[in-house]
Amino acid sequence: MKVQLRLILAAIVINLSILAVHAQEDSNKTSFTLEECIDYALKNNINIRNSNVDAQIAKAQIGEIRAVGLPQINGSVQFAHNEPLRRMFFSSDNPFIGGDGANSLPPGTVIAVPNLFQLPSSGDATVSINQLIFNGSYIIGLRAAKSYQELAFLWNFCKS
């Protein structure tokens, strides 16, 4: 039984290795022209890809700096539905209960009263708007961001 299992396993491994070699032979048959090689190298060069990513990061950082000067709108809405609280229980001997007919009850009687101190539901809505009117450091930041973008472009151009 073990011998048959080993033979089957060896046959599977040999078949898979033959298929892998055959797959490699097919992919090696393609050929490129010089222009295609250059295009492929330019598209897949790690330094060029990194410089493109750096340029995108610089552009995103400039967008963040500009966004500080734009109007900022914040809002929130909250709603809470409160489950009913348990009823309150009072003895008829309680002096605060008097006047509602509790005096007619025998002493020691327990009275169940619904909870009057709870709201069934509550809600809250807030909106705030902020606008930067004037800030000298913001203007300097915009100029610095523009210079940063130019330097990042020149650095990426020199690297590639």
C-alpha cells in the first residue's frame, strides 16, 4: 500500500515538473524589439516608479495645505430612544403622596406610579462652519508648497 502511494506521488511530481518546464519554454519564445525593451524598462523601472509616487505625494500634500483655507463644515445628529424605566413604588404612609386620594388607602399599602422623570426619546443636531479669513502663515505655506512641488519635480527629473 505504501509502495503504491509513493509511486503515485512520484508520478504526480514528475508530471508537474514537466509541465513547469514546458510552460517556461513557451514564455521564452517571445521576442522584443529594441523600442519595446526601452518602453518596458521605462514603465517598470523602480526608480521611475518611486519618483512618480513621490510626485503624487507632493501633489497630495499641497492639496492638504490648500484645504486648510477652504470652508470647513462639520455636522452631527444624535437620536436616543429611551426604554421605559420601571415604575416607582411608594407606600401610602409617604407624606409626599398625600392629596391624590392616598389618604383613603389603608396604611402600608404600596402604590405603583409610572416614572414621570424620563423622556421617551431625545435628539440633538449640530452644524458648525469655519472659514479662514486671513492668516499670513497660510499664505507663506502656500508659497512654500509651490516651491516644494517644483523641487520635487526637479529632484524626480534628475533621479530618472
